[in-house]
Amino acid sequence: MWSLFANIGYLILFLNLILFIKSAQNYGKAFSIFTWYLGVIFLVQITSMTLKKFNINNLYLSHFYFIGQFILLSLFYINILKGELQKKIVKVCLIIVLLSLAVQYVNDLSLFLKFNLFEIFITSILLILYATFHFYNMLNEKKEFYFINMGILFYLFGSTILFLVGNLTIVLSPKMSKITWILNSILYVLYQIFILVEWKKSFSKKREFKPIL
């Protein structure tokens, strides 16, 4: 069951990546950054799936996933948030979090070979905060990247809870851990659907440029 939803998520991710690459030249910097985000995540997911197939430890790839996601989505929000204070908060948090994680890994290299709950929590909770900023801004402004922002908020909020709860229950109940992964895969599929809906509604039609008279 888990592999079914995971594979569906990978397929929709691949579709989204192709669609966003095809449209990247027609839209702005934020769109391009999000396209890079999809590319990096797809690369990590495919590498992880390949290593798993050959029974090779792939847990270290989770750091590339969460840190890569945090960096690229932070840059994404820096470009779409309107208030200078909000932009400054994102920039400062990006630097502080990366420095904190660097110190943590230098002090304990063994963390690189397992899930880092601090990394998952801090990167996800800050992205949830940025998504909330953007929703607040859209109350009185154009609804730019509305479905993507909704997907980020929905997926990261749900997956963060599942990762934290799953880590606590894995020792007590392997079955519960499996349920956690299935639910996370379902959330991921829904997240990719939100991204697909965004492309369809906002970017599927090329911009028409009127000639200058």
C-alpha cells in the first residue's frame, strides 16, 4: 500500500517537473526557483528509491531532502512575500538554521546516517510560518501561487506531525510506523496534486504579449 501511493506521488512529481520546466521561461524568478525545487526533490526521491531497491542505506538522503527543501522554498518565499519585514525574517532564519545544523552535524557526525528530528521540525515549522505569511498577504492582494502555498502548508503541517509521532511509535509498534508512512505518502500525493492544479489554473496558458504601438 505504501509503495503504491509513493509511486503515484513520484509520477505526479515527475509530471509537475516536466510541466514547470516547459513553462519556466515564461514566468518570473519565483517560478524558476520552484522549478529547481521540484528538480532537486525529484532527484533525491529517485536516488532514494534506487538505493532502497538494492538494500543500501538511504537515510542520509533525508538531509538533502529537508535542507534542500528548506533552502529553495525559503528563496521562493523571499521572492513572493511583499513585506520587507517578512523577507528579512526569512533571510535571517535561513542563515541561523543552516549555521545551527552545520554546528550540530560537526559535533555529532552520526546524525548524518539517521533521521534528525530537529532538522525536520525546524525546517518544516519555518516553512509553515512563511506559508502563513503569504496567506495573510493574499487577503488584500493578488492570489499568487495560491494552490502551491496551500499545498505546502497542508503537506508540511501533516507530515511534520507524522514524522514526530512516527519516530516515537516505531519502537513500540512497527505496524503503527507503517501506517505513518502510508499516511505521509497520501499527503505527498495530495501535495503534488495541489502543485498540478496551480500549474493548470495559473501557468498552463502562455502569456500573451501585446505589440507596442
